[in-house]
Amino acid sequence: MSTTAFPSGVRTTSTEVNEATSPLIFWKKEYRSNSGGKGEFRGGLGQTIEISHRYGSDFVVSKMFDRIIHPARGRDGGDAGARGRVAYVSQEGDVTELPGKGRDVIPAGCRLVMETPGGGGLGSLESRAQTLLQSDKVNGLVDE
């Protein structure tokens, strides 16, 4: 399953509720192509989320993200999933990487960018059905 924190069952509040009840704007919330490990059974995809302050002010984020340094490993010949990443991007395009855990201030005018990790694949890619490989490409889950 993509964009889940298996097996913890962590849920999030919907984007619309967050935007209506906080001074945040969600600019992007989408699947991360190529983030699920390759295999007969592809690992679940992570997602990319970009957030900024509605009024251009600083905002604080408290983070407890895993799989930033060590990706989810594949099994029985499957590849590891993509590592997660947390950073902020200035209006000029400068990127500042952040640790996965802790409290950080996102400066005024910057966007917080979170890339959640992908799951590890199971089994060898050669065993994946050609129809599934083609479907993955057509649906933008992989680009290769």
C-alpha cells in the first residue's frame, strides 16, 4: 500500500481541514514516483508534501520521521525503497536539509518539503508480470 506508515496505522487530518483550521497552505501532496522498491511485488510509494505559511511568516515543525538515513529494505531479491527526506526551500531555490527528528523553524517565505520513504520490494523484478510493469509506467508510479 502506498503512502501508509505500516504497521503503525498512523493517520493524518485531511488537507482541507488543515488548511481551513491553520495558517498553512499545502502546495503539493502527491505520490513519489520510483520510491517503492522494485520487485515481483513493488514496495508502496512514499509521497511528496510541500507546505508554506499562508501569510509568509515563520512556522515551526516538530518532526519524528524514520527511514531518513536507512531505507526500508527489500526482501527475497526485492530492492530497498527510497529514503525519506525533509528540507525547506527558499523563494530563490536554495535548499536546506533538515534532520528527520526534532524541532525546526521554517523561515518566512520558505516551503517545507517532506518526502516520505517508500516501502521495500518483495521478490525479484524479473518475476513481476509485464502487465503490472506497464501499468506502473502508465500510471506514473515508475518512470523506467
